[in-house]
Amino acid sequence: MRVPREGEEIQIHSYKHNGQIHRVWQETTILKGTQFIVIGCNDRTLVTESDGRTWLTREPAITYFHSQYWFNIIGMLRDDGIYYYCNLSSPFVFDGEAVKYIDYDLDIKVYPDMTYNLLDEDEYEEHKLQMGYPNVIDHILRRNVEKLISMIRAKKGPFSQEFVHNWYKRYLTIKS
């Protein structure tokens, strides 16, 4: 598998379990790309929803994908602090054009004070029945919710403010 190169502009594609496209981020700048980790940044990028609606992201965001974890993390730099949005998802793949993953509905929103909420449990249960998520996926996702919560509480990895700020500084260097 080819890995994205530092400075390369790529898209991010989110799919649902049934193979349908869910969401596309038009442009993300790669800050680090290996076979295990992809870290990128986007700022005011165009996002297209599955129904064709579009919107622009409002603030710079550091994106973190790991090939061994069933989640990805977005750290959004806002005036009042860093907010995190965590998607429970399949591990990423990179096909030379885009980072791609399957979104499994469950999300964790983390606030600047590191409090958090697990979101969309009803949507998850509905889609689990509708799309036939296998039990093994359910178990994997539940374990990864626990892993995410553990990382949040420990302020580990992407949940360290230094992580987000340092990668954002790198983005500003690449873009200048």
C-alpha cells in the first residue's frame, strides 16, 4: 500500500457498512504518512454529504488515522480550546487518492476541559439492524470505545494539546 507523502493534498472518504458513500472532505494536507498512521490538517475545506449537500469546515482541524484502531480522531482548534470529534470506524486504507474508512455511527465528542459524551447510540443500533453489522464488529467497536475513553482520560496521543498544537505548527510551515 502506498502511503501519502508529507505536503500531499488528499481527500478523506467516509463510507457506511453497506458500501454507500457517507461524506467526503475535499482537501486535507498530509503532515505524516506511514503504513500505520496518517496525520493531516484541513482548514475551511469543502465537505460533501451523501445527499449532495455541501458545507465548509469552520476551523483548522488535525485528523488522526491509525491502521490498528477502529476509530479516527479530529482535533478542532477553536478560540476557546481544542474540541475533539472521534468517529468509531474501520481502520483506514489509502488508495493513492483518499484515506477511506467505514463510519460505524458511534461518536465521542470531547470538550476542551476533557469531558466527553458518547453520541449516536440510537443511530448505531438502528444501522446495526438495518445493515446487518456482525457481532464481531459490535465487540470490536465496544472495545475501541473503551480504548478511546482511556486515551481521553489519560490525555494520551492525539488528546494531548501539545500533539494538536505541534502538528498545526507543522501545517503552517508546510503551507507557507
